[in-house]
Amino acid sequence: QVQLVQSGGGLVQAGGSLRLSCAASGRAFSTLIMGWFRQAPGKEREFVGRITWSLKTAYVDSVKGRFTLSRDNDRNTVYLQMNSLKLEDTAVYYCAASYSIIAASPEDYNYWGQGTQVTVSS
């Protein structure tokens, strides 16, 4: 009974920045592990990062130092701040929620947002 609604995304030039938002329903938001994934056409869905209820974060190596996860429990919202964007960051980005603190694979997540397109141009 958790619903995730994403916003943000769009077209940005290489080297630019973009922030994605994911708003969750339910009073249990603060207990959820919130993850982000991305998927380009013809490719597997890729883990990007996650943030726990205690604000511990983990990122895939390719985005470390460029992407930052945060969450606002009062607004039931998680954010993905993307800086220094590269062409290879182009994908549909999904937020997801899990009850597992070590969740990294798509199968570990119980709820999913609708996805939003991020396109990085040269």
C-alpha cells in the first residue's frame, strides 16, 4: 500500500545538474529503504544508490562524487541530486522502496515509482 510518485527529469546539457524527487504515501516512510535505479533502452535495470532511515547512503561507483541522495521524512520525499551529468547518465530513472537495509537488486524492492526520463545532451 505504498505509492511512489516521481517528479523532475528532463533534458540537460553535459556537465549540468538535475534533481529528481520521489514522494511516498504512508506513515511508514521513515522506516523504508529508498533506492534509485536507471534503465537505458536495451540494457538491464541498474542500481544507482540507496538511502536508509538513518541516512546511510550507498552509490554505484560510476556516480560517486556526482550524485547525492537525501530524504525529508516530514514530506515523505527522497531526492536524487545529479551533478556533472554525463551522456552515459541518460536513462529512465526509477525510485523504489524496500524493507531490506542491504537492498541493491530490483527484486529486493517492494514498491516502484512510475519512472522519469533523464536525457543528457552534448
